[in-house]
Amino acid sequence: MKPRRWILPALVVAALVATVLAYRHPAVMIQLSEQVWSCFG
């Protein structure tokens, strides 16, 4: 069975949209940075 060629581009677009939406909410980015920082602390 041939792989569908639209799956990978659709996943890339979905990831980019999710990133843009996350940057629109500063609280999300602050929480994410605190979680990453806690890995090193």
C-alpha cells in the first residue's frame, strides 16, 4: 500500500499552527519555560 503523501505536510502545518497559537498566550510560554528550567534546577 502506498503511503499517503499528505500526512507529513499536514502534521508539519498542525505543529506550526500549534506553535503560533501557543505564542499568542504568554502564560503558556512562561509555564513551559518554568518546566524546562526545573529540569536543570
